Amino acid sequence: MKAFETFHPIVLFSFFVATIGLSMIFMHPVYLTITIFSAISLNIALRRQLFFKDWKLYVPLFFLMAIINPMISHNGQLVLLYVNGNAITVEAILYGIAIATMIVAIMLWFSCYNVMMTSDKFIYLFGKVSPALSLTLSISLRLVPRFKHQLTQIVQAQKVIGMDFTTGSLWHRIKCTVRILSILITWALDNAIDTADSMKARGYGVKKRTAFSIFIFERRDGFVLAMIILLFFSNLVASFIGTTTYYFYPTFGAVKWDMTSILFYISYVILLSIPLVFEIWGALKWRSLKSTM
Amino acid sequence: MAIVKIDNVSFTYPNEAIPILKNINLTIQQGEFIVLIGQSGCGKSTLLRHFKRELRPHGTVTGNIFYKDYDLEKLNAEVAATDIGYVFQNPDNQIVTDKVWHELAFGLESLGVDSPIIRRKVAEMANFFGIEKWFHQKTTELSGGQKQLLNLASIMVMQPKLLLLDEPTSQLDPIAALEFIQTLHRLNKELGITIILIEHRLEEVLPLADRVLIMDEGSILFDGPPKEILNSLPADHAMITALPAATKIFHLLNGIGPIPLTIREGQRWLSNQPYNCSSLHTPHTTTQNKSDVVLEAKDIAFRYEKKGRDIVHHFNLQVKGQEFLTIIGGNGTGKSTVLSILSGLQKPYHGKIFLFSKALKSYSSKQLYQQYLTILPQNPKSLFVQKTVLLELNDMAQLHKVTEAKIQETVQLFNLTHLLNRHPYDLSGGEQQKLALAKLLLIEPKILLLDEPTKGLDAHSKEGLAEILKDLQTKGTTIIMVTHDIEFSAQYSDRCALFFDGSIVSEDEPRAFYSGNNFYTTAAHRISRDILSNAITCEDVVTLCKKTFV
């Protein structure tokens, strides 16, 4: 049961634009902590098994980036040791970790985006901007799997008549590949004649196209969208007055814990946990509905 | 009320001397279900395309076409698009978008209809066609039958008055085809849609038709109800072979009275005849002298993904030299997979295949495909690279150092002489198949594997294919064919095997095989089952009946 996914595409899209945008500019330790924790929890809620598989990629990536920075940046006052006469500083190490956290968090946000913003939602959003572009996208998305299917057929057929592109000399392989691609293109163009006829037969080009969608903008969509926009701007204000600013060099700045800062931190937490709240709320509601059934 | 009127229409393709349509006159009444038949190349598709203005072929036309008393040429573009719907042969090519719901809305979107109205009409049609279950799916994930139903539904959304269909079921398996035809019947009966249908499956379609049009060389040879079809068709006309089994038997036995079209009518008619053949048995056709086993599969198991289920398991098969074996079975059960395993294109994870008593694995792929076996792909287009038929054959000859004499011989055998300078894509389905086969057979393989070669072929092309296969067999080729086509399998093969749930569940020579089956059998057997114990083709029925009569 994925509760947040059922919201209108514009809500989902604005959430990800706001979140990924802010995650990319905030280097403040409090903000980074919030970002990475909410990104991880949403990922677990949405992708479960897949998320634990992905760790194999994220952990080395995290360490790689954390190590690279102190190797190339020698700023900072807290020197740990010297390598080849270059200082390795605590500031540089922590800055490296901060960057690594940010990049991993953004990757996590994008994997959530992929789960929620399926192709049809994306196409729908662009249909609002340009119906022609959204139709082109839709047609392309249909063609890719078709070409793949035809390609396997052609490769097998050509293998039987001795044009196997996986064996033989380099020249032979090139010849086979060119041949296979040539067949694929001819075949695809031939099919495209039918597709064009089918479009024409259904009135394509008769009038200005409208873009139909199965998505309905409900009241709750308006409510959540307003919330996202409001929180996004409050975070922009925070950034403007300097709450989100933090310096690693020449040495660490101080993290502020006054009332205004705490309020701004909270507004960031609320923004980032919107989908998670709906996930949890949806799951609980479902359970209580089931128990009363 | 006449919905379409065709007034003395002739049509000639550019650079052709002879017109493909000759002085056609036709009036179609609202609500009629019309089946248009004829041999390939007779102009039936060209005629059908004339009813749809957007799809009219280029060329010179004379005469007039009227839609509801308006000149079709001057009809408002919106009316022309919505009122007349067209379904093509290939289910894949006419799907435009990636999602089922989007495809349904495509036509209305083009006409600039507002979302709430589209929503209602799409919902209505999804309901009528039972599409709700796969409404949110991607179009590439659908089966062939679902795709064609989707194509029909996405036209019905526009509320057409006239539906034109050009061999819509030719790429479908028999069960999906039947479902599609029944849906058409429903549209005609429940919504009163006028339908003009080009179709090869006359067994299912003729009993539903109000009116049949038979075309022959550009003109209409017969125009009338299906029950009168035999009265005006010359006794030796090529279309006779395409008729339903009941009608064919009736014709061959010179029956009198109302013509039977369905199995039931055929049974009734036959039981009222003076033939009493219950005691008669045809002798079992002696199985061929047992030559050596050329291909053997032992305990094969195969799956596509590590965690997937077995597509093939416990699969055992022995194929003897010079044998013609057909493997029949349901759609999507893995018959094609079996062929690709036998041909070495897919590797089983368990079991062994022996080719001439040597493990298939021990052959190099060059050796295997140049000397021993070849496989005809389902779509011949995956083989064509050249601009003309002749170049296509030369291309293959060059690859495998085949002599000029062999090319000539193959051209003769396949009767391709008149097509040598044509582009492979311009050939009809049957001709493309022939070319693909000719190309593969230049290297004289000992074993030929065929994947549904009769798909989309009309009765005449099927006969042509059978002749070629029989010829190859006498020259020493072993043939293994996977098919849905029970009639073809019964008539021409030496042995039939039923593939079910991953393995061969029964096999026998066709007569024993098909007379033992209740449902999975030929129309002729179903008609004659009560009085003849083992007749499986129309010819069998006729020979047996004539025997008792004498």
C-alpha cells in the first residue's frame, strides 16, 4: 500500500522538486542529518528489499567520496597528519563526509522519485505544457520495448544463417552488427507506416489535440500542494537569513539552537517527512479498516 | 437505409497497366455484417481501404463513393474520422501509445474532446470489452488477442457507424481469434454497427455473416447470403478450399438443399444422408519404414529466469529421419521455446539433446547451422536485408558459397520467378514466407524447424506451403513444425504431438491422434464423428461416404 503515490502527479512532482532542490543546497549539519534520515526512511518504506540491496552501492560510494576530499583539499586548522608534506585536516574529512551524505541522499530521493513518478505521470505533466511533446514521449516509451523484442528475433534468425555477431573476427562482428541494425531499421520503418495510418484513421491532425489523463486533482491534493509550497518558501527564507549557512573552513562554524533556528529546522523536517507520514498513516488506517471488517 | 454506396468504382495503382478494382458497384445497408473474401491479390484490401478516406491508396480512381448520401471525398474531416473505423491486420503496429488507457483516449484526444467526456466514453468501452482488469497496464505487456481487442475498443470509443476490418485475426491464436470474432458479432447485434470484414477463418465467420462478397481479379464474383454461396461459385473455384468443413463436405458429396455452414448443421445434414458408414474403418496408414532417429531430446528442462518457473520440463521427443512432425498446443505455453531449444539457440539447464546420436553441444555453431539444421523464424522480416528477392537469395548464396545452379533450382521449386525483382517487403505474407524458406533452404539443411508457418496465410498459400514441405520431405529433409493449425497438421503431417504443461503429453500418427481427441480435433472429424470413426479431413469423409454409396 503506497499512500503518497496516490496523490496527483503535480503534488508528487512539486514535492520532489522542492526536496531535491533544497537537499542540494543545504550543507548545514542539522539539515544534512534531517535529509539523510528522511531519505533513508522513505526509501525503506517504499522499496524495502530493493533498498537493502542498494547498500552495496551506496556504502562504498559514500566512503570513496569522504576519502577523496581530504586528499585534495588541505584547508582547515585541525591537522591530523601530513602525507607527502600535505596536511590532512579534520575539517576536510568532515566536509567530504558532508558532501558524500548529500550525494547519497539525492540518489535516494531519485530512487523514490522513480517508484512514485511513473512514466504516465511524467507524460501527463508535460502534456500540460505541450501535448505534442507528451505524445512523442508516449510513443517512444512504447517503441523501446518493441525494438528490444524485434532485435532478439533478428539476432537469432541471423545466427542461424551464420551471421552471429558474438563470434568470429572483428570485421565479421562489425559486418553482422551493421546487418542486424539495418534489418531492425527497415522493419521499424515498415511498421511505422501502419502506425501512421492508424493515427490518421483516428483523426490525428484534424483538430488541436487535448490531453486526457486518468488523474484527478482532489481537495487533499490542493491541501498538500499548498503545504509543500509554504514549507518550501519558509526554507528559502531560512536560507536567506542565514540559518542554513554553515562553514567548514577555515574551521567549523557554530550550530545555532535559538528559537527561530529550531522553528526553521522543524519546518524542514515537516517538508521532508510528508510522504513518510502519509505512508505510515495509510498503513495504520488500512490495518484498522481491516480489523473492523 | 444505405450507409455506403459505391458507384462504378475502378482503381489502378501507379505504374500498373491493369486496374486492381474493375467497375465495382455495391450498396451496403445499415447494420449489415458483411464478410469479404477472395484470394490474396484479388483487390479486397484495396477495396476496403476505399471506404476509409484517410487510408485510400495512391492511384487513379474513377467512379464515386457515397457515405450516407454524401460524397465521401467531401465529407467533414471530423465525421470521416469518427464515423468510419478501421482495424488493421497487425495488432502491434496500430497501437500508438504506451498505456492502455491512453490508447483508448487517443482518437478522442485528436478530435479535441474535453477530458470529462473522454473519461465517460473510455469507461463505457472499457466496460463493454472487459478491459478494466488491464486498463492501467502497458500496451507492450498485452497478449496478441488483448492488443487486437484494444485496437477495436479504441476505435469504438469514437462511436463509429461503420467498422472496416482487414484480416484482424490473422496474427492471433485460434482461441483469441474466436473471442475477437464473437466481440464483433456482439457489436453488430447489440449496437447495430455495420461491419465489413476481410477474413480467412471462414469456419467461424461465415455462419455470422448476413452477406458474403467474393472478389476475384478485381471484381465482385458473388454477392449474397452465405447459404447461397455454392450456387454461384464455379465448382472448381479456388475459394472452395477455404470454405467451412461442413460446406466443403456438402459440396464434394454433391449435396442438395440448404447449405450447412456450422459443425452442428454439418452433423445434422450428414446424419440425414443415406450413408451408413459406422462399420467402416479406414486402414491405419502404415507408418513409414522406421529410419534412424535424427534428433532426440531427453528429459529437457528449461526456464528463462533463475527464479522463474519451468517453461519446459520432462520434455522427451524422438524425431526420425524424413519425418514430418507437428507439435500442437495452446498459446503461450512454450512451444516456440521448444523449437529454440531443439535448434540450440536456447540452452536447457537440464537434459540433453542428441543430433544424429551425438550431443548437440558438441557441434560448433557453424557446423550445426550450415550442415544440419535451420529454423524458420515466426516473422520472415527478421531475415530480409536486400532490395530485391534475387539479391536476397544471392546474399545467402554468397555467405555459404552456394552455386548458381542451386539458386535456379530453388527459384523453380518455390515458384519465385515472377517475383525476383520485387522488394521483399512488397510481397504478400505467403510470398514472404516462401522467400524466407527458400533463403534458408539454399544450404540444404537435414532438419527444418518451423515456427507457426501457417500464421496469416490463406487457404491457397497454405496448400502451396504444404506442397513445398512434402517435396522437401521426399528429398530427405526432416521437418518439425510448431503450430496452432490443427487442420494443417491433420492433413499433411506424419505424426502429431500435443504439447501441454512443459512436455509432450500424447503423440501419434494424425488419424489415430485426431480421432482420439474430443475437442482438439479437426472440424471434419467433429462433423463425422457419429457415423465415421476415424475420418479427420474433408477428403476422408468424402472417400468414406462414397465407398458406402457404391
